[in-house]
Amino acid sequence: MNTLPLPPLRYRTLVGPTEDSFFDNPSGSLVFPDLPAEAYDSVFDWGSGCGRLARQLIQQNPRPRRYTGVDLHRGMVDWCRKNLAPHAPGFTFAHDDVFSLSFNPGGSRTPHAFPAADGSVTLFIAWSVFTHVNEEQTRFYLRELARVLAPRGIAVTTWFLFDKGDFPMMQEFQNALFINDVDPTNAVIFDRSWLRNTLREVGLVSWHIDAPMVRGFQWRILLSPAASGAAEVEYPEDAAPRGIMRPPLMPAGAAD
């Protein structure tokens, strides 16, 4: 019998998919099957939420030797500490007390360095995180990602992207679009060229890019240190069918 708890529905509703299958890995297969098993040695999960990926990684064979999950929602971090960490030695969860209008309104507006040593992370995960971070903070966090990533480490990241050339009214220093005038980080859409240039500036290279499954939705971009020798690739065409993939609406009390 599987005694590994599933997150409560109230938390799953805040982060996206709610079905049990999105949190489960009964076969023990690699969570990202296109990555080598050795990449999972030391995992840093930025935006670990209520443990969707952590729970799957605990079930994975091989299980990561070390896992650090970081999130700004204190309730989700506490749930993971209580319900997941006891099942997996080497798995830890940390609360990042930074500002989020919905999840952590009392947090610091200054970004924090990642709680990881230089070059110590073999797999960095930022799934649906850079899609909720403004331009200035994204520069900071990309530098942090480059700092903590091992020389041959891999970062799995997702992004909303657009071509700034289609918006002639934008200034040189304006490289992001927003969909919500109350909470701009509800969804942040970055210019492709700005992202590529910023990655180069911090010493990262995008060596694999998956176009969205729904037109205009998340791009999956794999990053590694430029010094690894990985070759930069071009953005593929976004030829996916149109559809609806709206972010969850935040109810009152979402930060609890």
C-alpha cells in the first residue's frame, strides 16, 4: 500500500492540475524522461509548490540523493515538510519569504539568493516560475541559476514568449508583457531576443527548446552553463493549435 500522502485539493487548485495522476509516479520512471539518470543526483526545485514534482521524484528510481524544494507559499512548504520529507532522506523544503500578491503578501520585495552552494546543483527545475517573475527579478534569478548549476548541470525552465518586433511602441528597456493590471505576475511574457541575450550575459545556453503544446502557451527550454560546450539552438516555430490555458484565479485566503 502506498502511504505517501497526496497534497490536499485546496493546494492543488492553486498551482494548476488537480488530478492525482499529475502528482504520482507509480512506475518509478524518470520524471523528465529525456534527461539522463545522472542529472537527478542533486535537484533544486524552485517553485516546489505543494510537492507535485517532489512526490514524483521520491517515487523515482533512482531517487535523487539530494533535493531542495523552495517556495514562497508557507502553507505548502509546511505541508511538504510534514508529509513528504519524512519519506525521503535528503529531501528538504524551504520557505522563500519574497513578495507575492496572492501567495505571500507580507514578503520581501527584494529577491533572495538561492540556498545552494556554487556549482552544486545537477538538475535545476523552474516549472511555471519565470512565467510569474518580472524582468528585473528574472535577471537576478538567472544569475543565481548560473551560479548554483554544476558545470554539466541542466536546468528545466518554462517561459511565455513573444516577438518584440511585433510591438513597435516598446522601448529598448521594456521586454515583458502582462495580462493582469492588479497582479502583473499573474502571467509574464518575455521577448525572445531579450531572453536569449540575457542568458548569454549570465553564461547560460539554451540547448533544447520545445514549442508550446497550445499556441502561445509555455515554452520548455533546457539550459546549461555555456562552458559545458552545449550548442545553442534556435526557437522552433510555434505551430500548435489555438486553445485556452488560463492561470488559476486566486481565491480569498490563497496565502493560508
